[in-house]
Amino acid sequence: PAHWEGSQYLLEMEFDPASDPGNPRLTGRFTEAAQKAQKAKWQRLMNNRPPRKKIPPRLLASRSNNVPYLLYGWPFKKNYIIEYARRHHLVYPKTEYNREAFGGIDEFHFDQLTDDDLKNESKMPGLVIMKLIKATGLHLERGRSFTFEYDDMLALYSNRTIEEHIAIPELLGLFDKGKAIIHAAMNEGTTGNEVELRWWWSWD
């Protein structure tokens, strides 16, 4: 059944003592057992959908409208991408549209990041990714790989768009150069397993 993991009901609730008594609709929370079972189910699904170098033709969207959504690219952790920007002293030039949001300055220097800057996890990694994308000359997109290990992903294309990208001749000359830039950025200074270009199931 969809709402069970083994013998544990995934939607089992209990009273939340920290809830607002003035809002009776928000007084419950998942039990500890339910939370553990939910995570265990997600992990089991992830283990059954590991990243792979190649995908079979049946997983291409042109073969079916019901294929799962897969992304071809590099996963990364947001804190790593920030440290990369610091090491390389990356500078992000402002425009008239976002200058006010950065306190009126013309350039944002990543090696001068403050604790307040780092709190904005949604903005900071995005600025670094924009710099990397521009350096590759490719049309890269962000996504989220189906794993708890990484926060974000930089994708070349998906199983729904791969045939469109392959059909554009000018991309062929840029691919190897762009791939080398991103691969180096994602693995610089790492001591663990190398982050490689792979097909990943997506959370979407």
C-alpha cells in the first residue's frame, strides 16, 4: 500500500505540544516512527534508482509520454559551490535591476561573503552557477537529483530535451569545453568520490 512502509503507517499523527492552540488545524505532527519510516521509504526508492552513465531508449520521452523525469548533469552541495567562489575570488557584476538588493554596490565579491550573505542559501549558489554557465557557453539548467546526498544539480539536459540538444550542431563544439569546465569546478579540492556526469532521477 502507498501509505505503508512495512508495518508502519506513514501518515501516523500525534499532538504537537509546540503548536498554536488558536489554530486547531495545525496541532498535529507525524510521529517519530512515521518520520523514520518515511525517510526509510525514500531511501529505498533512491537505492532502486541510482545514477547511471547511460539510459535505455525506453526512458527517452520521444518513446513515451509516461517516462520518469531524468536529468543528465552534476549534483552538488550548496556550501561547496560557495567555497569554490571564495577560492577563486569570483566577482558578480550588478545590474540596475538587482543593485539595490545588494546594498547599491556595483560588484559583489564572493571572497568578502558575510554570515548574513550565507544565510541566503537560495541566492548565493545561484550567482556562482550563473558564472559557471556563462563560462561554458552552454544552456545549462538547475535541477534536483533524487538523493539526500546533494542539494542541487547542474544539468546539460533531461531525457525530455536530449534530442533537441543533439540536433543543434553548434552545441557539439561547445560540449567538451563546457563539460571540462564544470567537471573541474565540481571536483576541485574534493577528497571523496569524484562527482561525474551522470543520469539522475529527478525529484520533480
